[in-house]
Amino acid sequence: NGSREELVEKVKAALSDKRFQHVLRVEEMAIKLADQWQVDKELASITALTHDYAKERSDIDFLNKISEKKLDTDLKNWGNNVWHGVVGAEMVKDELGINHEDILNAIRQHTTGGVTMTKLSQVLYMADYIEEARDFPGIDEVRALAFKDLAASVGWQTAHTLAYLVDKQVKIYPGTLLTYNAWSVK
Ligand code: DGI
Ligand code: FE
Ligand code: FE
Ligand code: FE
């Protein structure tokens, strides 16, 4: 598929080899999850290939984009972890010409999740977390869960990421807390 190859080249040029290899593994896992959950596999592929497109951009690039696109000014108080998804989606749109809102929203939500997430968004969120090279306590359990109960696996990831961030004593993005309340607790 010619459009995939063009996209791959652009993403490859924007990333270190290590991160590019991660992106290819996320694509592989996203297609498997898409197959399981009746999500369009081509959409899953494009979404996965572009999800970390902006990850290696400078803080200045993100701050400029927040101003240019008139995004919530509170975003300026955060950092790369939050920006590369939420603001990175604007770079995917402006630089790669991807205008599909479901794709852009999935990219926006891929780090912090969201209160409402489409199947595509859940697939990307989980594929990023469970791609083949990921290894952490509970990985086997959450990999199986993602194929058995997608929403439950979203809740699992959010709860574990939140606990990890609290343990590290880093700031929690309010959106991450909203995702936790929506998906991880009854
Ligand atoms: O880009 P990746 O490394 O593939 O993965 P990611 O985009 O899912 O996550 C990037 C990092 O963001 C990860 O180390 C966890 C962190 N993160 C997620 N939610 C929050 C957060 N960091 C802060 N400070 N606050 C959050 O709410
Ligand atoms: Fe990411
Ligand atoms: Fe993630
Ligand atoms: Fe990623």
C-alpha cells in the first residue's frame, strides 16, 4: 500500500531508530487488536504509525503550536509526555495532512486516555502499552485482558500508570485522573 509506505518514511525521518521500531511494534499490535474488536485495520495502522510522530520535537515547537492553534493555555504548564499526544496530533494534522478526527483524537488520548474513547482510541492506548517489547509486572495479564475485555484493559492500564506516577512523585495531568474515574473504578 503506497500511502502506508509514504507515511512510514515520514515517521522514520522524524524519529530515532529505537522509537521508530517501537512505532512499528505498536502498529503490529494495533492491527491485532483491531481485528479482535472490529476496528478498521487501515485506520488502526495509520493511527499507530503516527501516534509518537511528535515525541522528539523541542519544547519550543510544542509551545509555539499551542499558541498557533489556540489550544488551552494551561497546556503550557505541562511537558513532553502530555504534549506529544495532545499537541502532537496538531503536528500530525498540519505536517502529515491527516485530517481524520477519529485518528487525531486517538493520538490526543494515547498517553492520558479520555473519558470517552472510541474503539480505535482504546486500541491505540492498549497497543502502545502492550506492544511486543514492553515488559513490566502484570504484562501477561494485561495482554490477555486487552483481547478479552478491551474496556477493562483500559481501566487496568490507567490504574497502573497512575500508581506508577504517584510512586515517582510526578504531577498528574487532570485528564489522567478523569480517565481513571471513568474507566478504572466502579
Ligand atoms: O510515548 P510512549 O513512551 O510510547 O508512551 P506514552 O505516550 O503512553 O507515555 C509517555 C509517558 O507519559 C509515560 O512515561 C507515562 C507518562 N504519563 C502518562 N500520564 C501522565 C504522564 N506523565 C505525567 N507527568 N502526568 C500524567 O498524567
Ligand atoms: Fe507516546
Ligand atoms: Fe501509552
Ligand atoms: Fe508510543
